[in-house]
Amino acid sequence: MFGYLDGSIKCPITPSTAAPIPTAKATSATTTAPATATAYTTISTAPTETPWDSETPSLKEWKICDTWTLSLLMLNTKNSTGLEINIDDIAAEAWTSYINTYEKAYNMTWLNAEQILQNTLYTDRIDFTDFIINMRIKWSDTRALGSKINDKDFKDIIISSLPESWSSATAPLYDPDITSADAIACLQIWHTKSHKTRLTNTGQNTMVLHTSTFRQGQKPQLVCTNPNCHQCSHTIEMCYWPGESKKGQFFPGFGKRDGIRGSATST
């Protein structure tokens, strides 16, 4: 219906309902016979109905379409009177008041929307599917505002938003024959595979770290250097065997299976 907004679909002129009847002329000044007139018959024909998007509608159709177009403007405008939008005339006049008031602000709006889209960056903390959904919504918004970002431009924006670690996946996607949808599908497959690989490596590293920590947490093995002992679990300073200061100072039950509950023997 844009023809009703820019005024290219003009209001048709109201057709005449009857043809004029010519007056009779006297053939001679002395002629007394009554003048004769030619009779005309008016034929009324109903206008042929045209399609809804016709550029040459009848007057009735034009009024209906113009009113409908003006109604769309009003339904999509909050407080049109307060915004100084002309709603008392045809749709083209209302649209002119929109242009005169908001064209500059409108241009700034879609330029700002383009900048937001181009400055959006992806990080590994963001879900990749959610990121793509968000980028497509922003792209749709900029195009609705009049931006000229096409499919190739959008693909380049997606590639530029990814971190350097994705370079192995993005390098083949600069081919101009690859669409944005194909590029996104390839990136999603690469992301899924690399994500699984990271999870596997993380699990292995966690197990190695756990084992290393466990070994570091163990008590150091004690070895006695007394040549008469050669036992573990104590140092030479705590050795009871001959050759050291604690020689013969066995605790009760030493050497017996039942430990301290046994009786000490004196030698």
C-alpha cells in the first residue's frame, strides 16, 4: 500500500454522470418552424472492480484503501496528536508529517542498531546457540529499520565476532558462495566437537591432578639408618635396637601381635 503513502496512487477524478445536450440553431431568421434538437442517451455502467493492490482503483476503492492505510499508521503510533502527526487528511499527508518529523532520528536509529550488531562479541562463557539467536534478532531489527546489511555482510559480522581460537574453523567460511546459514551450521558443528574435546581433556586433567594431590598428601616414608635395625616407620633417633640411645627401651608388648596388650619380657 506504499503508493497511498507516497501519493503515487492518485485519487481518481469523479466521472460526469451525463453528457451535455447541444442546443439547436435556427437555419434562417425567417424560419418559423420549431428548431429540432438531437437527442442523446446516457448509458450508466458500473465500474469494474479492481484488485486490492491496483494502481488504478475506482474512486470508491481508492477511498477504502486510503482510509485503511491511514488506519494502519494510527494503530502503530502512540498519541499521534501529541506527536503532531496529521491525521485529518489522506494517508499521504499523514506520511509526510512522519517524514518531516522523524526522518533524521530514524536514520540515527538504524545506524545505531548496525553499530550494536557489529560490536557484539562472542565469548566461551556464552551458549553458542543463544548467541546466534541474539545476532539474528539484531540483524532483523536493523533491516526493519532500513539497514542494507545483506546475508554476506551478516556472515562476515558473525565471523568477526568470534575469538582468535576459532580461526581454524572460520578461515574456510570467507568463501563468497557460502551463505550465513551454511557458515553458522559449520560453526555449530565445530563448536560441538571442540566442546566435547575440552570436556574429555578437562576430565583427564582433573584425574591427574587428583592423583598428584593424593600422592603429595601422603606421609613421607620413614627409614631407619641404624645398621642393626633396617626397619621402616621410624627414624634412627627413635630406634630401640642396639646402637642408639633408646637401646632396649621397648614399649610393653613390642614385637607381639597383640601390641601393647601383651606383657613385656626382660632380657
